[in-house]
Amino acid sequence: PYVTAVGGTALYSCKGKRISESAWTGGGGGNSDHWPRETWQKGPGVPAGSMRSTSDVALNASPSTAYSFYMNGKWEAWGGTSVSAPAWAALWAVIDEAAGVRIGMPVETLYRVGESTEYKDAFHDITSGDNGDYRGPGFRAGDFWDHPTGWGVPKGESLKDWIVGDQLKKSQKAAAPTTNGSQPDAAPVNGGKPPAMPVDGSQPPAAPVDVSQPPKAVDGSQPPAAPVDGSQPPVPVNHSSPPAVPVNDPLPTAAPDKQ
């Protein structure tokens, strides 16, 4: 239910100028019998129901108005939604690049575009044709969202600008002061846990010191606290243990063997 379902159109143009565009009769679109509808799938034209509906968007797909490719030394023409779908993927890669971040799942954003007042600036609304494939009525295209073409065909540059602007608003909102005037915590740039070392190179704070009572010596006296400079504390003068042999004292000479 999270994929972007791309329908097809038949686009007629002359000398690079768009003349007309209608739903391609061989395109897909309908209501799922399996996937429940997500909360983001709403807006003008979206039918009532609890199951996922497609298409979400569309691009030229009719073999009659096919894409031309020069391959292996000759020109070929290819059509079908197997061409319109990767073309949409390429457009989304351009939008990601323009936004400077990976936006993520496209469909949630595209339905917000469809509900916005700038919808007609970002999409060509396809209002004619059907996807019956000459075998039945299928679903007809209409105003705003419809099964054969979803929200329609993108106006690439305008859609890119809308989504980049939307991402900018999100980042500004995230950086805005909270209601008590404090700044929100910055999110880690890698999306995970923040680094253990401070960014200025200083040492992180020391581990908390255990303030519980230290264990008592065997004779019942309290050992002195460890010095804060990390040196070894003095040995308690309780004579419960013999003094250590200095490391620089010579060892006693062994007694000569008796003959």
C-alpha cells in the first residue's frame, strides 16, 4: 500500500507543445481487495471506502504516443506503464536532489499536494478517457483524483518547487523555539544516536561517582577516600598487615648450604 501506483495517459503534442492528454485505456487503477487504506489517502475525488485505491499519479504510457529510444544503432518506440513508472522514479530522484534530503515515501506527500490550493499548479488534471482496455467501461477519468490517473500528470518543475518548499517549512518548524522560548534539541545528523564525544573535541563528562559507603577494612576501620587526582590512597595505619617490601630494597642473601 505504500508504493506509488503510476497510471498511464495518451499524450498528443506538436512541435514540443502539449495539445491534449487523456487516460490511456490500457492503464491500471482500481480498488484493492487486500490492502487497507492509509490515513493519508484522502482528498477531492478519492472515493469513500476502507481499502487502498489506485492510481496515485500518471504519465504518458500509450504505445500510440510512445517514448523513442535509440538503442543498438536504431530507433525504437516503447510504451506502457512499465515506462511511465520508472520515468516517475527518475522525477522523484530529481526532487530528492533538489530538496537536499531523501524525502521518503512519495505518496503521503503527493496526497498533501492534491489537497492543497496549489494542486492545479503542480499537476495537469486529466479529466477524459478510461482504463477499460476496450473490454468494458473500466474507471473513467474526472476532476481531481481518479482511478486511471490518480492526481494526474506532474508539472515537473512546479511539483519540485512545491515539495522543496514543503521540506523547507518542515525544517523551519523543527528549528523554531518551543512555547517556553527554549530551542528544541537538535536531531542527530546521522538519524541515530548522537556521538559519545562532544563535537568540540573536549572529553565527555566522567562516569558518575558511586556515593555509597565503601567497604570496611577487615579490622573495622574505614579506609581513606581515594584522592581525586587518581594517585593511590595511603595504606591505613592499622598494623593489621605487614608493611610491603620496598621495590628497591635488595632481597636477603640466601644462607650458604652446610657441607
